[in-house]
Amino acid sequence: MRVFLSAGEASGDLYAASLVTALRARIRAENGNQSLEFFGCAGPRMQAAGVRPIIDLRSIAVVGLVEVIGHIPRIYRLFRKLIRAVPQERPDIAVLIDAPDFNLRVAKKLRGFGVPVVYLIAPQAWAWRESRVRILRRTVQRLLCIFPFEEPFFEKHGVPTTYIGHPLARLVKRTQTRAAFCAKYGFPEDRPIVTLLPGSRHGEVARHIPALLDAVQRIREGHPSTTFVLALPPGFNPNLSNDTSRFWERIRASSIQIIEGGTWDALAYSEVALAASGTVTIEAALLGAPMVTFYKVNALSWMLGRWLVKAPFLSMVNLVAGRKVVPELIQGDMTGERIAREAIRLLENADERQQMREDLAEVARKLASDHDPMDAAAEWIERIASSEKKVYAG
């Protein structure tokens, strides 16, 4: 079986790599002689799992309605390269993971080639850009969603949907003790840790780092013994972007410990996490890390986008909880002063940290399932690949 995969950011890279492992185990158990090949738009985790990259997902990771404009020619060239590979490689099935701005366009092309499509991680059409539902309805054989409230929404709109549970609920875990973690990176075990999580894309990091560095300075004034950790996804190279490379000396000069690929341990042992709104907030919730969430985009993107968003919260943790569990500092509210104020409040109040941990445990329970979500996804992919006829028109 030949499987086309396309992910567009660090979280999708993680999910896709886990899916590859689950598919291999399933095929091996049922038919040890069947070959299995993966290729497509792949990040470092997918490539380590054996996915052959046609293009690298890090080259298309851009967020924001306006920010993407300058990258359109390059992304379009990569898109065309990826699509050209489809009739050459002749996949039995395509699995698209998140990244709807890119992958919904890929889905349209795949439909033209007659390739059956499974979409993993639903676009947030319930929050904004509901028109994406029509594309899903026309192009995918099965939408696999990871939040319980998504299945009834998409089914209501005619998209064949299955809720499989959140993959992170089974994936996220600490890998070492606090003592081993601190020893590995060379900081004292008995000091409070604050972890900075500015995002997985270069543009996000560049927009968020100035306010985070300001917050670090403010927190240090009253809490000089605090250890600050900057957690980045595997393979993050600041020199790939002028926006991020220009901040690197300031980060190093601030005595912030940079950790690449060790986010879960950093979160597990943080007194407070300062986290960009996104998948990492779910990771923090599953590890019980008290957090302050934030996000900032280009001012024009914000002006255009805020009128389109229908969700009551922007943090997924708050959306799953159905109430405000963690602070959200969005756009103009995301300043070093505001971040520091919220972080200091949590650092100085053990009862508030404990209450937030209990609220986060409730979120974790809502995301848990009695089966492995990746096994459920693998079952659907195998079923559809076996039943659908490939045409390869064009």
C-alpha cells in the first residue's frame, strides 16, 4: 500500500509519525507480506518514521491572513511539486493532517486524480470560515476529528465524520525525573522553572519573542532565582528565517536555556508555562502545567480575522473546558507587562496553581478515549484504501 501524507506544522508532524507507526503495526499483524510506503509533505518526525519527503513541511509553515502573502510564490512552487508527484507515485490513499489553508487545496487536486482522501484533524470550521465544510464534503471520504464537539457539527453539515479521541492524550508523557531533567541541562533542581513556548513556526516565534523577553526581565526582578527555558520543536533552525535569527543573540544574552525536542519534560516540571495558543496548550494541559496563553498576528490579519471568529475562546484548553480555565492574552493584550503579571500571580500563589491543575485535569479527562486514536485512524485508512477504486485522471 502506498500512502500519500501531507502535514503542515509541528503538531501534524507528530501525529503523522504516530500514524505511520500504527499503520505499520496493523498491516504487519494482518498481512506481513504487504509492502507499505509513505511519501509526501513531511517534517523531521515523519522522516524519522520513514516518510519520504517530496517537500519539507517546515517550508510551508506560515500563519496569518496577511503574513502568508509574501510567501505565496514559494509555497505555490512547493505545492505544484507535491501535486506533480501524485500521478507519478500513484498512491492508494492520501491522508491530510491539519494545515487546512494548504491541505484543502491539496484535497481538491487529489479528488481530480481519483485518490481517496482521509482528513485527520478537522479544520476549525465551527469557529470560523465555515465555507471549508463544502470543500470537505466534496473531497474527503472520511474526516477524523480529535475533539468531541466536532463530530456532530460536521455530520450536521454532511461530512462523513468520526471522533477518534485526541492523539496527545496517549502520546504526551514525561520521559525522565525532574532531577535527571535539570541535570541534563545544567540548572538547579530546587528552583522554579518557567517555560517559554513561542510557537513552532518562525513567524510566530518572531512575533512573540519580544514580549516574552520583556516578561522574563520583569519576572526576574521579583523572582531572580527562576530558571527560564525556551522550548522549541525538533529541527527548529533559527537561521532559516531572518525574523528569528535576529532575536537569537538577545535570547542567549538573557540566560534562557534553549531546549529543542524536550518540550514535554519542560512542561512537566514547570511551575508556569507561557504558551502560544495552539497544540502546545493541550500538551501543557495533559501534563498539568499551569499556563498563561497568548497569541499575536499581523495587525491587518487581526482586523480582518476577528470579525470572522465565532468561538467564545481562542485557547483550545478553554474551548474544551467550556469556560475560562487559563488566561488568554491576545493581540494588543499580549505585552510583556501583562504576561509577567499573570505569570507572577501563579508563581506566588500555590493555591491558584493547584486549582488550575485540577481544571486542566478535567480537560485531560474530556480528551481521553478508551482506544488508541491512531489505531482507530489506521483502521479507517486501511478500510478506505481497500474499498475505494483509484482512477488517476489527468
